[in-house]
Amino acid sequence: MPEPDAAAPHDETDTRTDATRKTDADLASSAVRRFARATNQVIAGKTFRIRGTAPALDRLLRDLGARPAAEGHDADLDWFAAVDHDVEPTIALPSRGDATGRIDWARRHMTVSGRLAAALTHDGIVRGVRIAIAMVLEPKTAVLALLLRDAGAEVVVYAHADETDDEVAEALRAEGLEVFADSRATLAGQRALAVDLLDRRPAFLLDDGSHVIRLAHEIGHPALDTMVGAAEETTSGLRPLRILARRNELAIPVIAVNDARTKTYFDNRYGTGQSCVFAILDLLDTLPETPVRAGSRATVVGFGPVGEGVAQVLAALGLTVTVAETDPVRALQAVYAGYDVAELAVAASESDLIVSATGVRETLSLEVLRAAREGAVVAVAGGVDQEVALDAAAEAGATREPVVPKIGRLTMSGGPTLLLLDDGGCINITAAEGNPIEIMDLSFAVQLEAVRMLVDDGSTLEPGVHALGPKADRVIATEALAAWGIAAPGAVAEARAPRGGDSDGDSADPRTTRFGPLSSETRS
């Protein structure tokens, strides 16, 4: 795979060596990640302008899905290329000094959720309704909670300890919301906080990972008797709920938020891809010398939407990517996307970085960890507990020791010594601020449409996992295009009614003219 500069325009005045150009790629990577870290914004879809010559940055931004701004138009990303080929954004970055400022910054860029919440407010359909949110507690989730509160709902919030920003929790409490979250809580403490949330008897529960939904079922909490329904955000959260549904053990209807196209196509691929890879490289930059940079080899395990996004960002940053995928169709997709495909143990033995993107326990099994290259970095993108088989490794004699904050050394018994990032946790959440704002704007817009569906139809839905339906996607995408200043065909009102099948399919003529004009017998 070519280096990021390989296709850049030739500069006759540039006499630097190829080795120096690799440094330019690293500088471009650092600059883009610095911008994303400061603003929590997505690069894909943005327009950019570079003042000066920075071919590595130009190539990187294009490969990440940004495009040059048209002449005479403002750019979303405006960069200044210095004489030493370092680059800096010219825009003013938001203050990270206080939670309220970070929440306000997120709300400013969550225009789609804002518009849909305004519709809920106008309709008055959630006024007085108690809605529980059990998600990663950071500024964007705070915006969702406040939008629902402003629409008249009574909002209560829970978050796991390692997914809690205590400053954001306090900011919500200052707004009058009940928040059951503490970054210092033990496992027992987290369970007690989640039960406290359920004790509030919410009508709707918006979950991430279905942990609170499953807890309610495991303990038979009486909240299930009065709960209208829930909405689940993630792939890994829907899998166990579908198992419960097949066993006839799911007591409530659950809307599959993750399956909406405006969630999966953007959150899983562009959001998780960018935020996880950037979080990995930001962490590795805290080492005296990073073991992963342009030219390194990486293995991405799984080629669903998350794996696609992770692979795309790694490749854009100049890494050579190999995909390990057990589904032959997805493996074939990876080949057509231009990646090498190999068995996981083989790929791991040749890689500087191994990223699991499956959401399946023990994806990085004891066998894989033993087969990995000495000194390889191991991380998890959007995962579940024990996606890296740490318990099995410990039972087999592996030892762990800290290196720097959120990076540990995992020494396998009779095998390699690996660098484990943040104990195998979901790296963009536990070591960064989650997915970019504009991406979560779309995902939370889907949650708001799920709330609308539960209000409209929840009392008639049978227990089970239910699709949100294509009409909601049309509403959200239309609003998102409007926020970009792009006119979409059709109107939001038309897209919202009816909430059933696809209008394209409904309007198609079932008859064919391929064999000639329709006969009089078929016209009736």
C-alpha cells in the first residue's frame, strides 16, 4: 500500500528525502488528531482549505473523506502550512476547561437532534413522561438528556464507572436531573446505581449495550411491568436481546436503534473508525517512542461497519492493513476494498497493531495472543468485556504491569510481550470522548425517533426486537442534509407519514412493459 504522500502533487522546490516525507505523514496525522481531540468533530464529510503547501495533509484529509472547499466558499477545516511542514488549524478551538462549555459546544453542533427534539416539544408527546438514559456519560449524551428534558420529559441518567465523566454528571445534576453515575463506583456500586435508575420506573429506557435492560430481566425488576419499551444503541447490545426474544424471555418491546441506516452507516463506520484509531495513536504518542506510525502493519479483526471504518482510517494514515474475518462474504468485501485477508493468528504474527472490531468475547483468544508479534499493540474498537481473552491469559500464567496511564505490558507465558491499551476496553470511550459530535448527532436523532415510535406505537408492540423503519431514516437524513445546506428530495412531513414501508416500493407499478404496452385486460 503506498505511503500517504505517494500520489501527492510534485513540488519542484521540495528537495527533501523520502524519509523526511514519512515525517510529513506523521506531522499530518498528528495535526488532524490534535484537531479532532480538541473539537471532538468528524473529518469525513467536511470541506477543507490548506493555506500553503502540505501534500501529506491534503492526501490524508481526502482519504478520511473530506473534500476541498469550492473557490469563494468557507471551509469547515482551515489549515495553515508552516515553513517546516507542520500544520495548524486556523479556526479557534473550544475551551475544554469546564463541562458546561463542552456541553454547549456539543449542542451547537448537534443540529439534527435539536430539530427532532424541537418537533417533540411542539407535539408535546413526551411531556411528563419519565425517560431513562443508560449510556456513556459525556457532553453529547448530556445534550440528549437536556433536549428531552426541554421537550417536557422527566429524564434520569445512568452510566458505568469507566464511562462516566464526573464533571458532566455534576453539570446535569446542576440542571436538576437525577444522575446515577460515579467514576469511582465499584461493580457492586454500579449495580446499585442501575437498580436505583430502574426504581424510578421509567416509561422508556434508552440503553447502550443493553446492560440495564438485561439487568432488569435478570433480577425481575418490577419496572418491566410498567415500562412501555426501550431502545438499544449497539450491535453488541442487540445480540443478547434477540436471544432473549427467541426464548420468549424478553418482556418489553425494544427498538433496534443500531439497525437504522442513519446510525450504522455513520456511527459504526465513520464515527467509531475515526475515534478508535485516533484514540489508539494518541495513547501511543505518550510513549517515549511510538511503535505504530505510517508504514507499520496493522490487523483489523472483523469487517463489519466498525471494521470497515477502522481499516479505512488506518490505511489513510499510511499503515498497511490486513483483515481477519470469519464471514467469507465480508472477507471478500475486504479483498474488493483493497486489503490483504489472512487467518487471524497468521496476521497477528506479522502486525505491529492488532485491533479487534467484532464485539464478540475472546476474539483475541489465548492462541492469538500467543501467536502475536513481540511488542505488538493490542486494542479493542467498540467492544465487549473480555474481547481480549485476559482471564484466559491470566489462568495460563500471563502477567500484566503498567507502562504509562492506560497502556500496560501483557507478558504471555512462553509467548510474546504485548502492549495492551486500556485493559482491552472500548478504546474510544474509556480513553477518549467517544464518537465525534456530528456522528452522535445522527445516532441520537435515531434515539429520538425511537422515542416517538414508542410513544405512538409502544402500547401495541409485542415484546421483542423491532425495526425503527425506513421512514425515520428519511426524516433524519433529510434534516441532516438541510443542516449541510443541501436540499433533499421530498419533504420531512411526507417522509414521516406513513411510518411503514419504503415509499419507493409502494409507488412502483407492479406491472411490466418489457413485453410491450399493457394490454386492455391488464389495465384494470
